[in-house]
Amino acid sequence: MFETQLIGADNVAIRRITPHLRLVFWEMTVGCNLNCIHCRRLETAHELMREDLSTSEAYRLIDGITEVGKPVLVLSGGEPLLRSDVFEIARYATERQLIVCLATNATLIDARTARMLQDAGIKRCAVSLDGADADTHDTFRAQPGSFDRALTGIRYLREAGVEVQINMTLTRYTAPHMQSVYELARNVGAIAFHVFLLVPVGCGAEIADEQMLTAQECEALLNELYELAQRGELQVKATCAPQFYRIINQRGIKTHRHHHIKSDEVEGRTS
């Protein structure tokens, strides 16, 4: 929605944009079953789980969201599947015409859980993979076996008809594996590949000096990501990396085709 306001002696027109609510990313629990070395989650997270919203409070939050708009609602954590009521909450939001997605490490997903997510109206699961092999991923996630369990979870999600998006955090340790993770995303049937630059908060602050990419390293990686986006095989997006859009504009790709989450796309292909 646009509105025009006249200001000053010369009646200079200023165009103001009133944006629609597009996306709500809700960290519904601080608890997690992994100990990822980069996570913004604090080491005391399990103690803080008692402060997570109750089911009734979650319903009230969703009601408040629907009073403002009908955005994409991403249920995240921590690990949202640690909440036994995640299916009820997802169903409640779906019944109120929200598009619901889940951000998960996928290690807790078996065939039954995948079907329950689909039945609850989950349109897409964003699964974190920080390496294309067990050694790389499990080292970053600080738990042996997490890579294999994540791939198993992804397989169950695809069998249940839930779309999969692969998320990857870029650090000096993981960055050399970006293209391999992209290829893995294609091979497991994902429809999107999103990268995230390391944010130095929570546990991530402890590795920032060693693992944060330099401006030059970011520039090179984001140009590589641009090349991957040009292939048109997956939806590609970068988060915490606004310079990616400068690269896109300089090199001429149309951003709306590859990078933005849209409600109408989520209904058909989801985001």
C-alpha cells in the first residue's frame, strides 16, 4: 500500500510504503538436542525451556498474528520437535489460514513424525546441513550420527510429501563445502538452498574470531552462490548477507525469481 505525503514549503512528495506482514519466524523453544558450535542459542538453553510459551499462550500468539496479516509462519528453535505440542500448534495456525513451515535439524524425524507434520499442515521443512559428509557436518553439530539421522529425516519428509529446504551456515570451516552441500540438496530432492553468514551471538560469539569470513571471502562465496542460482535448479537465498543483492543487481539476475519468499509461492511450492 502506498500513500503520498506533501511536506515543506515546496510541497515535496514523499512516498511511504505500508508493507504487508510477509514472514514471522518464531523460536518456539530454546531447547535443542544438538550442541552446534555456531548456534546463537546459549549453553543454558535447556534450563530456559521452562520459559517457553505454553500451548494456550502459543494459540494467543497466533491469534495476534492473524489480526495483523496472513504471513508465512516458520516454527523454529532450538529444535521445535522437542515440543510435544508442535503438531497441535501447527494445525491451529494452518486452520487460521497461515502458511506454516518448520526449521529443524531433522534428527528426530521418523516416518510417523513426518506424516504427523504433513497432517498438521506443515508445507516445508528447512533442514540444516553444514557439510556434505558425516565428518564435516557432525563436527560442526558436535554430535556423531547427526548427519545420517538428518538424511534419514529428509527421506521420510519427502516420502510424506513435505517439501525440503536445505540451510547452511557459512564459516571458514564449512565454506569450502558450499557447492557440495548444494549438490547434496539437489540429490535429496530439496527445492531450495539457503545460506546464512555466521552471526557472532550466543555460542557463535566464541568462534567468531576464528570462523567469521572476511569481506573478501564473503564476496567470493556469494559470487559462487550467484552462479549456483543462475543454474535455476533450486530456489537460492542468502541471509545476513545483504551484499548478495548488490551482486545480483550487478550481475543481472532477477531477484524475485530466485530469492524472495512469497505467500502465493508457498501455497504452490512453499517457502
